[in-house]
Amino acid sequence: MSDMKQDLIQSVQQFLLERGVFVEDADIAEYDFVAAGALDSFEILSLIMSLETEYGIAVPPELMVDGENAKVGNLATALVKLNDSN
Amino acid sequence: MIAIRVDTLCGLGHFMRCKWLALELQCLGEEVVFLVDTQLSDHLTKELGNIHLLPYAKTQIEDAANCVQLFNEQQLIIDKLIIDSYRFDIEWESEMAKHVPSIIAVDDLEREHLAVLVIDSKWNAEKTSSRYQSTALESQQFLLGPDFSMLSRAYRNCAQTERSNKELMFSLGGGGDWKQLTEIIRLILETAPEYKVNLIIGPNATSVTQLHELALGHSQLNLIEAPRCLANYYKSCTLFVGALGTSLYELAATKTPALTFSIAKNQENQQTALDDLGHYFHIANLIDYPPEQILKLILAMLQNIERIHLMRENVAVKIDGEGASRVAKLITSELASSQITQANSNLIESQYQYLTDTITLRRVVDQDINRYLAARNLPNNAWRMTITKDIDQLDHYCWWFANRRDSYVMEVKGKPLLYVWHQLYEIEQQNYLIGGWFAASDDVNFAHAQLVLDWQLKETEQTYPDAIWVAVINKENKFVNLLNQRAGFKSIAGDAKKMAVTQHLFPNASIDDFNFVGKG
């Protein structure tokens, strides 16, 4: 796993933890933060914006329409790909 | 021989549809006998052969006994018995099944039947096929949907007609109380005297004295009493106003622009099902509105009649006037299986653009008029708006024809997800844009909102590059506030000019409840 992907996953895990959602390291990659219902729309957008600021990337809206990208591991992979293509 | 037991105590609708069926059966060489409750005028019955009057029965069993007695007395050998009545149900059918080999029920109330064949022409959109599912017998067959609507032959091939552009038609069907409509008609006669107004007065109509008085003072008002067939009136009128009832399919067959209301329980329909038939303007309680408001809507519809004509052109469910013939042929042949009307899809003629592989966006068209309102009034949308009450149906129709919004709908597989709109205003030589979006489905999530806002800002930047966006966002709506902040909207609290413009454009938004923001 690339360093950036690992960092992204950890950032999301920390974001969740700060909102009282604890997800084990072993489960975090497969954790679906939309299906789990732990974050509302505002929190999800806050998460995206915080990742944008932290990693200097712009997340296009199309990326989050794909339900698969609500899984933390998939989101991290997509953001790494996005970063690499820029 | 085929016997038809038809209820004539609750309007003429049941009798008329059975009459058109009987005429088709006669054309196929069948002998048909009618059993009715009341004496019917000659003009209704003259093409029919045997009509027998039954005595009033207090119970279903008693009526069944009366029918059997009549068959015996007249020495009628009945192969098939068609029943069309709200008074008689499975109890009557069960009794008659002891005496007649085959019973066929005509219904539109989704009741349980014992009949071997049930005919129900009601269109209930995607639920049409599941009507009767819970009570159907294994051996029972069904003809369901408007393909089996039994109309006069006059409704065949009559969609392309020359219409008057100055003729209104009012009808309440075979009966109806004209009291409340009289004031509306008087207002029309005075406000739009250039319109000829035809009133179709059914044989069981009440409160018609005032209409006769009104006709004496207005030569453009014609009272047409119990006409044999309404087809030519439908075909020639500019706009029909009246009770829905059986007129629904006749209006659809003739593609007549119409404004209807309900005066009986069986005239209550889901608006989506009416939309499928091209019938977009049905307000169940229309005649309870103040007459001035009804007049306002009628005038708005007349001013936009060409748009309403187009709305009727491309419909999901067509009425071809062949229903009675279709049913007659199926009754007299061996029916292999149940048949159900299917709706056409892809009817909206609008350019789609793909925002993702599965999400499309297109301009809102007139055929969206009811879906747009239904979405706007969803509880999850209403609280975010500057006007939190439900938008009234009549007000919506009037607004629809007058509004200058650029409106779009985001869809997944043709199902609306959300509506988005923007509108340009020029104030003191500066262009301003306002806009909004609201969900049409529970499936809408943060990503769709983000996607559509992103599209809208790019679109308006291209179309109106010099315009300034101004908006008000409910302070409680943290998500949309953040979404707009991300998109570059900033508070305009310190900009007196933009604040004044925004307050002018959103007069119902208070500074206490809403954030005032702008972009550009």
C-alpha cells in the first residue's frame, strides 16, 4: 500500500474517531461511512473538505456519486489516483 | 345469448360502457339482453335489442332471484352474464353462478370476484397489473387497463381534429349538481365573452334552473341537454372543464385539453396515473375554490392552450377507442391468458446530458408540471424554503405558465432525483442570479447535491458570465451552507447593495433565519 493511501486511511479513521466513531484498523478499509449512517451530509462534506485541504487535492463531485467510494479503502485509492493524474 | 346486468341507479356511466360493449357484441353476431333498474330514454337504448326492467331488490340475493326469474319467464338461455354494478359483488356473482355457466365482472373498485373474467380499465400506473392480485382465483382471468376502456366507436381515430380556439365545454357527466359551477360559468361569460360556452347537461343533472336563466342573458351560452354522443363536443372544444369520471378516457382519446375535478369516489385518481394518459390538470376539490381563482386558472390555461395541446401529444398510455371492440372479441373467443395495458417509456423530448455514467440532466418540460410540485412539497424540502407551506395545486398551475425559471431535473434511469433551477434578474443594469434545488427522491444524497451545484455554477458561468449569484440559505441547513461555502459563496452581510437586492428577491427570508450569501 502506498504511503499516501495509508495516510488517507488514517486521516479518515481519525476524522471518524473525533466524531465518536471508532473503527478497528482491520476494518477501516472496508468501512462504508455512508451505509453505516454514522456521518450526516454535513459531516461527509466536512470530511471531503478536510482531505482536500490536508492533501492539496480537489475532489470532483462525480467521485463521491459512486457508492463504492464511500468505502474508506476505495476512497483512498481513488484520491491517490486523482493525485497521481494531476 | 349474453345477458348484461347493469346498475342504472348510480349514474349512467355503467350503462354507457356496457352499451358500447353490447353494440360490439351485436356486431359479432351475439344476441344481447340488458337487465336494468330504471326506465331509460329511447335515445339511449334504441340501438339495443332487449332491455328488461327489474324490480328494486333490497338484497343481492333478491336481485339474483329476480334475474333468474326473468330468464325463466322469458325463456332466455344465457351462456354468459356480464355484471357491472357497485351494489352487487361476489355474493351476487356466487348466487348467479348456480344458474349461468360463465360470469364476467366489469369493475373499477378492485373488489373480490368469483367471475371467470374481470374487466377493469382503470389505469393505476405500474400498479395496474397487481390490482386484484390479493383476491384473484387461480382460474380467473383479467383484462386490465385502458386498452379495455369501453367507449363509443366515435372515439376511434379522432385525435387529429380541427379545434375551435374560442369554445369551452363544461360537463358533469350523466348527473351532477351544477350549483357551484354556475358562478364560475357566469364569471367566464362576463370576463371572456368571446368564448362560446357549451354546457352538457346530463339526464340526471340537478340545480340547472339558474343556468337556464343565465342562458337567457348570454347568447354565447348553450345548454345541451342529454346529447347522444359527446365526441364532437370533445373534438371541437378549446378546453374542457368538468367532472373526471368516464370523461377521462374520452378526453384522452380526443386529446382534449382539460381541467377536471372529482364529484364521486371513483373519480379519485393518482396524479401520476393521469399524467400517463396526458391528463395533467386534475384538482380533486377544484369546485371548492373561490370562483375567481378557478377563473384565473382557466384563463391561464386558455392563454397557454398550445402548450397544453403539446402535453397531450406524446403520452405513456394511448386511448385508441378500440376498447369495446377488443373486449367483445375476447369475450366471444377463448381467452388464452390475462391481458394488461403496458405503458410506453422515454416520452420526454428533451436533450439529456450525462453528468456521470448513470446520472442524466435535462431541462424541465411542461409534462413535469405535477412531478415538480410533488417534489417541491415533500416534507424534507419544504422546511428549507423561504415559503415552508405546501404549494397549492391551483397556484402551482398558474405559476407554472408564468414563471421564467431555467429549470432542470437530474435523473437516474428516468426517475427524478432532484430539481434544480436558476433565474436571471436585471436590477439597476446589473444581472443577478438566484437559484435553488430540491429533492424528488429519498435517494438523493450529499454527492448528488454537490454534483448539481457544480454543474449549475459552470452552466451559469457560461450562459450568464457577468451575473452575480445571490442566495439565502436556512441557517439550520448546515450541509447546504457548507456546500455553498465550498463552491465559493461568501456572506454579503457587509454589502448593502447586494443585501438590498437579495432582500428584494427573497422577501420571505428573514436575516434571523437565513444566511445571505453571494458569489461573483
